[in-house]
Amino acid sequence: MQDVVLAMLAKEPAHGYELRARLRDALGPLGESMNAGQIYVTLTRLARAGLVVAEHDEGLPDRPDRRVYHLTPAGQQRVTAWLAEVTWPRPDITEFHLKLVAAASARLADPVDLVDAQRREVLRRIRDAQRAALGRDVDPVAALLLEGVVLRLRADLEWLEACERTWTGRRS
């Protein structure tokens, strides 16, 4: 969640409620169950880590608690690193979807390029699992586990292809 919030702030500084609205919009029906307090807890942690700074919004004297959050240079570096990350140990589809949305809205990266990088990583993992499954000394129970890994990765690959179709269509 921290990386998603940072990426959303990369587009422009925002209040906590604006960030929550962006996340709800990006997640569609899945965003309705998001706890509003989670955004503020995340922003507090990011501020303590030196990744964001908060400034009081001078435009609203009747709401002195209202803060606008900005990325620090360290926050910007973390967003850049997060966008370049292609690890896919246990895919968090929601996080990757938000990565695509945040990258596109803030013009940080081309979502199709992010999908392509993930696809290459998933294909590498499929190849590695298939090689391991073909080993001569593989126990049948272990081979079953490897088959499950390959099937899961193939499903991830199909979803990435659906992502690419959607984001390619949005370019037009």
C-alpha cells in the first residue's frame, strides 16, 4: 500500500481523502471496502520514513488539520524503484493493477511497458519451473507442486495479456 500511495502522490500533491478517492476509483467495486483510516496510517508511516512531507492547507482556516502531502526526493526514488520492480513471488494482482493506474495517471511509466516487464519475469519463472519438473530425480509429489506453480504462472500470464489489451486500447 505504501508504494501505491507514493505513486499516487507522484502525479501531484494531495490530501488524504483525495488519495483515498483515487484508490477507490482505481479499484472499482473492490475499493468500496477500503478502510479510510488505512490511508492516514500509511501517510504517517511514509512521513516518519522521510518519503513524504505534509504541509497545512492554508486555504481552509476552518480546517486546520487538513494537510497536503508531497513526495520527498527519497519518496520519488522509491516510486521509481517500485515501478521498475518485476518480482512476482506471489502476485498481488491488486497492487500490480494500482501500479499500472498510478504509472499512467502520473505519466511515470507506460503501463504496457510495465506489463511487458512482468510478462518476461513470469515467462522466466515458468521456464525455470518446467526445467525443474523435467529433472530425472524429481519426486512425483514435488513434480505435482511444480505443476501447480506452472499452472498458476500461466494464469498470471493470461491476466497480463488481458492487461496489455486493455492498456493498449487506452492509448488510442
